[in-house]
Amino acid sequence: MVEVDWNAVEAEALEHFQALLRFDTTNPPGDVAPATRYIAEILGREGIPSTVLEAAPGRTNLVARLSAGNPFDALMISAHLDVVAAEAERWAHPPFAGEIHDGYLWGRGAVDMKHMAVYGLMTLVLLRRLGVELRRDVVLAAIADEEAGMEYGSKWLAANHPGLIAGRWCLSEVGGFTLHVGGQRVYPIQRAEKGIVWLKMTTTGTPGHGSMPHRDNAVVKLSRALSRLAARSLKRHRNLPVQGMIAALARAAGFPLSVPLRLLSVPLVGDWVLDRLPGSDLTQVLFALLHDTACPTGLAAGQKENVIPSEASVVLDCRILPGSSLAELQSEIRQAVREDVKFEVIQASDPVVHEDDTPLFHVIRQVLSERDPGCHVVPSCSVGYTDGASYRKIGYTTYGFAPIRLPDDLVFSQLYHGHDERIPIEGFNWGLRTFFEVVHRFCA
Ligand SMILES: [Zn+2]
């Protein structure tokens, strides 16, 4: 490790972290401009130039690069600065005040993912201050709009400014936090994510007067279709990222938890086992990892009380596993609903899979095993989407690595988008050093 006065660096990092949490970057409206300005100013003070581009009002994207002369092999640190809404009245401490209580820093964005913006910022600052000679460019992308679909953030950058963010390796969310499984410490590192298909599904029928009900009612047909869809799960798709993840989890957990975990991957038995696993949070995630899913999130039909509409529609938020396709999903939904339905694709993006046998993944593994001896590193698949999907289109390999060491009474998934989002300061400091060490080892 390089010689760094970590006490001073941690104090400095905490100050920036508090400052970033105090900007209310709730999306919508997703105004991250003041937060971006703050980061640009800190970088500027260190003599690191940055480019700030506004994709839409308030949706600013900052890119800064420490150059080693080969932009196409760069490592990019990508952190979105926008956050999801917080219902302040349901929090124990205000979500945009950056307050510290009992060793925790509180605030919306504490783990999703302003901590990573600070890791990135401090990493560039330290590399510059220490005069580290780089063999790979190190890029910081502090961006907008991840929480609302990435339209004015990573997607926009990748489509309009690929040269600015040219590179090959990216570190972003979701991964690097401690999961306590069967008494073992596990660090999932995201290397795959499910694809998104937002579908509008419509049934049609015969219009008429509400005073004379008939059998060809579009609303009734849609209701029937939905209850059939809810009654059965869509197909399981065996795929490498998920099978590998579950096998690695089983190895980490050891006996006896390893037994049901291994059975999950067995066709026919898997769903039965899933229903009997303790802990509903875990069951939900595992179910979503093992199946394509179609979740109704919006309904529309009818204009007037006494008119039978000729159409009724539902919005389905579908997520498909690596190996699945849009066509397959649609045919499967058709089979499940047993009604004549029309589909309209609102938005779709393919599942993403990155190789996990790479020099960067090896460095992550190595550094984690040094920083937390005895831990288990598990290449993982995420059920949600991240900016990694946008960068994939311009050739990036992205891993979810925004490290935080968490005590065993703190469950990451409950902090993520939940009330009382907070981060243990000790775990943040551990994460900062771990992160810097990975970047340094990979790029210096
Ligand atoms: Zn996030």
C-alpha cells in the first residue's frame, strides 16, 4: 500500500460526504447541478480539470480524467448523484441534513450512492496529490438521472459523448457491501443484471352501454388475464451468472444452509424449496433471480361510468434473465393469460453479463481478501438495472463495487431506497481505503 495519512483523508472524505448528502437531489426532478458544481470545485482546487455537461435542465454530468495516455483501457468510476424520494416524516433523522448519530452518517444517498461519488473524488485527489504514475487512465463520472431511467445520465453520455468517457473498465453499484450469510461474510460483486421490458398489454372487446352488460367486456377480460398471470410464475431460465452466484453463496454459507441453496437450482424442486426458505426479503430476491418476472404496475380503462370501453390495458414491469428474450417473454405471457392480448413495448433493454475472469475482478478479489480476511467474494447478478447497462453499449466491462463494511445487524437491502438510509462511518472509511487500493493496484 502507498503511504497515506488515512486519518486526515477520512476526515476530509467525511466532510465532502456530508456536503453531498445536504444537496437534495431527489429524482424527479433530479437536479444534481449544485452537487456536480461542488465536486468540480474540489477537483479544480487539486488541479484536476473536469467537464460538466447538462443533458437537460439540472441534469448535469461531470467527467474528469487522470490520463495515462491510453484512454481506451481506462478505468471509470461511475456514481450517480440523484436519489429516490424520501418521506422525511418517517425518518428518525432528516434525510438531507448529513447528520451523524451513534457512528452513522444519515441521509438519502448514503449507500445509493453518494458514498461512491466520494470514493471516486478522493481517489482522483489522492492519486494526483501522491503523484502516482498511472498505467491506466482513471476517470470519474459523477452523473445524473440513474433513478429515473438514465435518459439524461449514462445513456445520454454513452450516446452523445462516447469519446469523453472512453474506456474499458468500470466500477459502479451494486456490490462490495457485506452480506452476512450463515455466519460468514460475503461480498457480492455485480457482474450481470436482468434486462428490462416495460410492456403495455391491452385487451379489446365490444363497446356498449353499462346498463346492459355483455360477455365481451375488455375490462373483465383484462382482469381475468391478470389474475391468471399472477397465479403462475414465468419460466425459470438456467443461466450461468445466477447458477454461479447461488453455487458460490452455498459454498460460502456452508452446511446446513448450503443444502437448500444448492437445491434452488434444481428444476421442479427449486420453487418448492424457495417457498420454504426463511426470510421474505431473501425469498423475493431469489425468486426474481431464478425467474423472468412480469409485475403489473398500472391500469387504464374506461372514461365514463355508463360506457363499456372497447379497450383495457395494464402496464407490466417485466425483468428477463440472461438467456431470455423479449419474444420469448411475450409468448410466455400469452400462454399464461389465455386471452387475446396486444403488446406494446414501452421500453426494453437486454440483460447484461460481464466476464468475471478478468484482471480487474482478480484485483477486487485479492484486495477484499486482504482487507477482510476470511471473507467470500461472490460474482452476482442483480435484479435491477444500473448505469452499467448503458456503458456496455460502448464496450465497458462493469462491476458493482462500491464497498462498505456492514455489521451483521444492518441489512443492506433495507437501507437501499428505504427509510433511515445511513452508513456506518467505520464501514465507509474501510470502503474508501479498500476502493482506493483496488484502483491503485489496477491502474498504478
Ligand atoms: Zn443507485
